[in-house]
Amino acid sequence: MLFDFDGPICNVFRGVPAPGVARELSDLLAELAPGFERQARATDDPMEVHQLSAQAGKSVLAAVEAALTAAEVRAVAVAGLPTEGAVEAMKAAGESGRRVAVVSNNSAECVRAYLASNGLLGVVDEVVGRPVLRPDLMKPSPHPLLEAAALLGSTPERTVLIGDSVSDIEAARAAAATSIGFANKPAKEAALDEAGADAIVLDMSAVARALAEPRP
């Protein structure tokens, strides 16, 4: 079982809003590569600023990525409790004999920090975070799912990814994995369905209940 992090497990930027992080990264990118300032300031998504920084060269990307990772670690420290039903879902997956991985476009550092602070490291077998200095390999690329399947000793087609974004569903399709869309906002249900999610749930408790059922 593969769980996306931001959404299915926690709200990463609940306590440190994403637009503020995006501005911090835009300030840094404007200082290091002024030609990208206008594009950077046109978005309030930190991930988009990070991906844009790759166009400015490896040293700029490394600086922006390090700043993003630091911001994520800072953010998860005040992100609050896990998504309702998430802990039960992860535990149910393990108790059913399935191996569990977190597969995220957030940094592995912030994922592990959050899991540790909530006593959840023991329910997760592997963490596959943002590919270092390779934003092109982030979801919707299948790369993180392929890596997770290999680490779990499985094959992609035997894995199931639970994610709340279209990029999660696209990554699962590209990897030949099954996908469960987590529609944690009303507008997401149609988008996840259109992207090709194999199933859609409205809360993580539904995942926990399904995993608790006897396997055929």
C-alpha cells in the first residue's frame, strides 16, 4: 500500500501556509536568478517555484530545494494531527499483511519528521520522498512508485496508491498501479474520476474499513 503524504496523511502547510513559503522561495530565486523572478511570483505554489528553479541551473535548484525542504520540516512541526482516519488506514494495511510506503513529492526529511513526531514510523516500511535535484521525476512521473514497489519487494501492478491529486492518479496509471483517489475537498471528486482513479473515497476512514475486511 502506497500513501501520498500531503492530504491522505496530513495537511503539510496547515500551520505554515504554502503561499508564504512560495514567496520565500521566490525571493531566493529572484536573488540567484533574476530572470525567473516574474514567473516565480506568479504562483503561490512552492512546488511550482521549485520546479521553475531547475531551469536556472543545478546550483540554483539545489539552493531552492534546500530552502523548500527546510520550510517543509518547519511546516510539519506545526501541521497538527494526522488526517482523520489516516493512522487507522496505515495500521490496517500493516495488520492485513501488506507492506506500507509513503510516496510523496514532499521531502523525505519532512515525511520522516512528521511520522516520528506522531509515533508513526513503526507503521511505515519505506518512505520515498521528492527525488533529490530531479523535479522531473516527481509525480506525475511514475518514478517514485516504481522505486517504492522495488523497496517493498513488489511489482508496480501489485501496489495501490492512495492520493488526493490528479498527479497521484496519473503517476499510478503510468506505473500500472491501482489508484484510490481521496477526495478531501468537494471539487476533487470529479477531477480524480476524470483522471482515471480506480476508486474514490471521501474520507480515509473508508480506506481503513476496507483494509480491515478479510482478504479473498
